[in-house]
Amino acid sequence: MESLGISYRAIGPELVLAVTGVLVMLLEAFSPGRKRRDGILAAAGTVLAGGMALALWDEGPLLAFSRMIIVDGFRVFFTVVILLGTLLTIFISWTFLDEERIPPGEYFALLLFGAVGMTLLVASNDLVMVFLALETITIATYVLAGYRREDLRSMESALKYFILGAFSSAFLVYGIALVYGATRTTNLAEMARLVSGSLGRAEVVLLMAGVAMLLVGFGFKVATVPFHVWTPDVYEGAPTPVTAFLSTAPKAAGFAAFLRVFSLTFAPLGIGSVADQLASHWVAVVTAMSILSMTFGNFIAIAQTNIKRMLAYSSIAHAGYVLIGVLARDWAAVAFYLLVYTIMNLGCFAIVALWARRGDERVAIADYAGLGFRQPMLSFPLAIFLVSLAGFPGTAGFIAKFWLFKSAWGAGFPELVLIGVLNTVVSVYYYLYVVIVMFFREPKEEVARVPLSRAFVATLVVAVAGVFYLGLLPTRVFAILNAAQHLLAVGMR
Amino acid sequence: MGEHLLSWLTFAPTVGALLLLAARLLLAATEETIRRLALAVSLVPLGLCGPMLVTFDPATSGPQMVERIPWIRFFGFNVDYFVGVDGVSLWLVVLSALLVPVSIVISWRAIERHVLEFHIFLLLLETGVIGVFVALDMFLFFIFWEVMLVPMYFLIGIWGYERRIYAAVKFIIYTMVGSALMLAAIISLYYLNGGVTFDIPAIAGNVRAGRLVLDPRTERWLFWGFALAFLIKVPLFPFHTWLPDAHVEAPTAGSVILAGILLKMGGYGLLRFNLPLFPRATEEFAGLLGALAVISIIYGALVSLVQPDLKKLIAYSSVSHMGFVVLGIVARTEMGMQGAIFQMLSHGIATSALFMIAGILSERRHTRLIAEFGGLARPMPVFSALFGILALASAALPTLSGFVGEFLVLVGTYTSGLAPGRVYTVLAATAMILSAAYMLWTLERVLFGAITREENRHLPDVNARERLALVPMAVLVIVMGVLPNPILRRTDSAVLELQRAAPRTILVHWTPPAPRARERLALPGAEVLERR
């Protein structure tokens, strides 16, 4: 069941990603500018890593590397979600790299290094590991956000992301230190065992302070109110494919860690235990964060005129919905939501990125006027993704939201469900506003159609098919998640 | 095909929509071909209504022609694809299948832009509305209920008149507020029933048998969670403000579907959910809803009286006529509910046809103002005859369909145990006078008198295509007015069943269960299981 030793299989996906990243960089150094070769290599590495992750399915649950790495069903599921996000990002960057004349090698390598951090974060069973993984992610993404060097907004985006990211990392690491002080361990499984009993009074106070710091740190990473202020600026300034990446894969990874630390380690189990005491506090705080994120994100999104900013606020709102699942402690619902969100949000951003053209020329919502019937290959998929984000039945967005709300109701949070469903009504307004502009308004001047590459069309087809498949026939994915639940590491329960 | 009749009925339009798309993409079909193909496709569900009516057994009260396939399982979802028809839904399905081909015919020349998309949306809408009427699983019902909004939104927003965007957004936001709360109510009801099924007849059966007893507070909340969605849809005063905008700005086909089918989903929902699932709350709030219904009836009629815009007039008259539907439902007598269902059908045909009449006038003159017309009986005799019949049917002239529905509702309300039932009857009856007043006055201003505008002197009469759409409607209102029994006979046993399930006077005294400490953070599914 458990092994304390070194097992390269346990970090197989991460190794493949890292080696591919290094390879892409080396190739770029010797024969630069071959986008096709670098891209295909990166995509192949991602797919291979996905295969390695799936191969771990039957291995778990087990622990490796001095119990710092965990292999269980949820790690595998989340890893696949992250790699799916990475793969789709590689495809949607295709046209963008040509237009912006960006050297492709480093770009793909950074995406891969970011993915290494994310998959490691999902596999972490130790707070030190969590921190290490988070830093790996952020270093790669800082650079990606500032990738359009000559563009001022991109620089601003990178700098903001860096400063606030560093700030939140400080909170996180301080929180880890305090928690370590209280429990004398950074290992999550060990910690879960300790807090299910009782601790001295001083330790409890220390632990509370540490957990509060951790909450701030995670709150920053997954962009929830009131730790969200960096999001709109960073999402707006970063190159659009990078924004697509930032809003999906790292978020999935962040929430996976959030779940492991809060819903499992500090789970409110055992009446009178330290964990129970802790939970009564963090549950209240996270409830507030969830309500604020949903409401604030949705209402501010209404006022946006730039589609990237609008989607940034929408992603804050979605983080609020996901927190409902964290509170309901329903892993499977959160995992499913993040899978769905990754597909539909990447789909949206893929079209936004293509339509924006060089230097983000067309990112105002008003620029979408007349897109509707002029380029139906773009407008109809975008409408489908937006409708799915709004949670209309028949699309994956509905099943995902329904599941979260259902779990929350069952777990005793009816007020969150009510606030959640009313928030979806608010969100309908701004998602459909884009549809209105696309289909119901005529453009001021004739708009040029954009050429579609084959990789792009393939991405759209996959994403649209995914939205409908998960929206109409989710049973198979449910079955997988159900199996994953049984593969949850014993030490973690 | 036999045992999948309802599925064919529901999804034939979707298949048709895909066919249209294929015809355009693969065969480069012209717009005329698209129209013909769409009409042919829309006749399939109408044709399937024949076998459905033949198979339907009037003596059975429960759902018939049932199909049930497990759909989504795991994590306590237990959603079935579960469809069937009973007396309440049977005729509404027929109505839906009838109005779509009629809409296609009437839009033949009116829709010039994006013809393919128009017909695709119309057909998808048909799947949505038929699905709402046949779904017997709450989850499935909700999916159809919401899916239908998207095509309607596009129909208003793309092919509507000047203020179409405002109207489309208002329509969707109003409806979404209602359905969001209904979703919460569905989830809650699911857990209260033990978290095992979304099956509506099964839950209703549990309520009837006393296996599922809700404490009064919960029952009230759930009642309103469902009722609000339905009352917005009906629409009942004071939730009606979206309707005039949506109707006036929608293209003719949109108005036809909106008035003919979408409003009925509200009345249907009350009969399907509120009455059988929350009998005590229904009893408690019947007086209030009755009062709102009476206000709608009178208010709608009064506003119609002063409308200068023909389409708006018909829209407000809908508020008035749909008030009768709610009044009949909350009366919960056999006659009241029979009347409500009949009134839904009658209104669905007469008012839709009146919207077509208004559409024909506005196509010819590009105005909907009543003052712009006058003396049309001379240049347009056939049109005038049809307008006359349909307007009088709407105004509930005896021997026409409107009379049967409203009369049954009034008698049903009078004999009900509803506290001020007789007062309601008297007040609602006065509105019948008002409705005669505004309809006759409108007829007079549009059709009779001297021709005041030169442009009206040579308006072409209805052509063959317009007759094809309007004449069947005029015939139907007469037939339904003279021979209502074939319809009423098929709705009767379902209505009697509803009456038994939701009796007017419930004198069962039961002590509410003691409030239990709510367990926060319990595992999913562990919420209150209040079964007796």
C-alpha cells in the first residue's frame, strides 16, 4: 500500500513533461523558429504524460518519495484535466505565435514547465511539496504573461502577476511555517491524523493562524474575492492563449490542492477534535469567499466592455461556484466542474484569441458585432461555450452546476444554493450580451473574416463535442469519477 | 416506432433541423427549398399526433405511452429519460404540433433574412415545448423548460421589430429568475423525497399516500419555488410585464408560439407540479392566486381597451384570458380545471390566429396602429370574416371556443369551496363584458366604417397561403365551440385524479415534525429524510 522510497513511476507524468520541455528548449537553441516541430513535440509530450498518468490509475492509492507524493484516483483525474488544458492551449497558440512572431520554442517549453508544476501540485501530499509546485507554476506563468515584450499591457500584466503572486506566496509559506510549528509536520496525512485528536491550547492558536494564512495564499492562487484584484489586469494584459491557460489549468491544480488541504486534512470529522474546531472557522470564511466571489464576479462582469476582462470576472464567479463544492466536500463534483470549465473556457478563449488578431486589436465586445452570420464557424461555437458557461441545460455547464448545487443542498448549504442559482441568472445577462452583439447587431464597418487553421478547427470540434457529450451523456465520466473516489488514498481520508 | 411514439414526436423536429442544415451545407438548397422542407418536417409531429390520439385511452388517468430509460446514474443522480402523456398534456402536445407548421406557413414571405437559421430555431423550439409537455422526470422537464428559451431568444432577437433586443433580454431574464428558483426547489424536493428519484408521478404518489409529508414551512417555500416560475410564464399580474414587450417585438411566428404554447407551459406546470405535490400550500394560497387571477383578468381587459397598437392589444388580452386559466386551476373543481385546460387550447388557437391577423396587416401597411386602418371589410372581405370569427372566439361568444373555457371556469369557481369564490366569479364575469367591448370596438375601428386612408383602399385580401394558415384556425374555434366533448372527454379522468389528489378542503390535521438540528457538512444525501 505505502512505500517510502523513490519511485519514478509515481512521478512519471511530471518527468515526461519536464524532459519534453528541456528537449524543446535544446532544439530551439540549435535550430530556432521551427514552430511545427516544437509544437508537435510539446503536444506529443503532453499526450504521453497523460498516458503515464492513466497508467497510474491501477497503482494507487500509494505514497512515494517519503510520503510527499501521492498516487490516487483524483490525482490521475486532475492530471488529465490539466494536461487536456495544456494540450488545447498548445493548439490554440498555433496562429497566435505566427502573428506575434514569438519564438515558439521557449513558449512551448514554458507551457510544459508550468504543467509540471500543476501536476506536481495535484500530486502533493506535503505542504513543502505544495509550495514547491506552486512556485514552479508561477515562475513559468509570470514569464508567459509578459510574453509580448514590446506591449506595455503585457508587461504590466506580468509585473502585477509577479508582485501579487510573490506576496501571496509569502502568506502561504508563512502559513506553512506556522502550521508546522503547531503540528511538527508538513505531511498532510500525518497532519490529518494529528488534528483529528486534540492539541494543546497554544498549538491550536498557532494552527488557526497558520490555516488563516494558508487560506489567504490559496485564495490568491485560485482568484477568489477578496484576493482577486490581480485577475482582470493580468487576464487582459497577457497574450490571449496564455490567458486561456491561466484561467483553466492552474485553477484546476489550485483547487485540487485546496481540496486536499482544507476538505480532507482539516475536514470537520470527529466532534470536539481540533479539526472540527478549525472547520467551524474556515467553513464560515470560505462560505463568505464563495458568496462574495460569485456575486462580485458576476455583477462586475456585466459592466465590462472588454471581452477578456469580462471572462476574467466570469472566472472569479466560477471560482465562487467551485468553492461551493469545496464546502460540500464533494471531490467528484469539483473535479467534474473543473473538467467542464476547462473545456468551455478554453473554447471561449480560443475564439477570442483568434478574433483578437495581432496585438489584441479586437477585444472589445463591440468588435464582435456582425460576427454571427459572417463567420458561423466562430460565432456558433462561441455561443455554445457562453451558453454552457451560463449553465443552460443540455450543455456540460448545466450538469456541472447542478451537481455542485445538489451536493451543497445535501451537505446543508441551501443558502449557498439559492445565492448560486440567482447568480447564474445574473451571469446569463452578460454571457448572452456577447451573443446579442454577435447576432443581433450590425458592424459599423465591414469586418474581415479570419482564416482558420486546421489545428484550430480540430480544437473547436473537440471542445464543442465535449460540451455536448458531458452535457447529455455524462454517465461514463461519472463512473470514472466514482471509481476515482474509491481510489482515494486511505491515509487521506 | 409504436412504443417510441412520444420520442419520435419530440425529436422529429430536431432531426428535421439537422436535415435542413445538411440540405444547405451538402446540397446548397435554396431558401424556397428550405421553407418547403421545414414545412414537410413540421408536419411529421402533427401526423404523429393521429396515432397518439387513437392510442390514448380516455379512461386512464395516469401517464400513457410511457417510455423510460435510465439516463444519468451515479452520485445520486438517478435521472431517467421518462416521458408519457396524460389528459392534462395530451392536447397541449397536439396544440404545439399544430402551431409550428402554421407558423412556418404564415412566415413564408415575412422572413427574408437568414431563412435557414429561422427554421432551425423554430424546429428546435418545437422539440423543447413538446418535451416540456411529455417529460415526467423533473430533471428532464427542467432541461426542456430551459432549452426552449434559447431558440425563442434568437427568434425575438434576430427577426423581431425595432426594440427586439430589449424585449429578448427582458424575456430571458424574467424567465430565468423563475426557473432558477424552480431548480433550487427541484433539488430540495429530490432530497426531501429521499434522494432517490426525479420521477414526478412517483413523488406525487408519495405525497398522496402520505409517505412524503413536508412540514408546512418547507411546503410553502417549495410551492412558491415552482409557482413563481409558472406564474411568470402564464403570466399572472404582477409578473406580466415581459409579455407585451416580447409579443410586440417578436416576429409573427414568435408571437404565435409564445401565445400559443409558451404561456400554456405555465398553466401546465401548475397542474403538473403545484397541485399534486403541494396540496396544503395550494389550499393555503388558492385565495391569493385567485385574487391575482381576477386582477389579471380585469387589468388585462382594461389595458386592452385603451391600446392603440393592435399587437399590444392582443398581448394584453392574453393576460386577461390566461387569468381565467389560473382561476380555473386554483378553484380545483372538475369544471374549473377542465375549463382551464380548455381555455388554454382555445386561447392557444384564437390568440395565435389573431397575432397572425395582426402580422398580415403589419406586413401590408408596416404599421400596427389601429387608427391607421378602417373600412377594411370592403377591400379585404375574406380577411374580415376570419378576423371577425377569431376575435369573437377570443371574446368568448357562445358557440365559439372561448366561451366553453371561460364558462366552465366561471361555473367551476362559483361552485368551488374557495373562500370568496363567488365574488371572484362575479368580478371575472364582468371582464367578459369588457373583453367583448374591446374586441368589438377593435373590429369596428379596423374593419367597418368609411375608408379613411387612401393606402387602405387597395389592400390585397388574404392570399391562398395565408388562408391555408388561418382557415383551419377559424374552423377549429367553431368546432371546439360547438363540440367541446371530444376534447373534454379525454382530459376528464386526469382532471378527476387531480381533484382527488388536491381536494379543496383538506381537514387532515397533522402535527408538524419537530424541527431537527441541521447537520452542517453532513455528507451528500444525508439531509432530512422525512418520510412517514
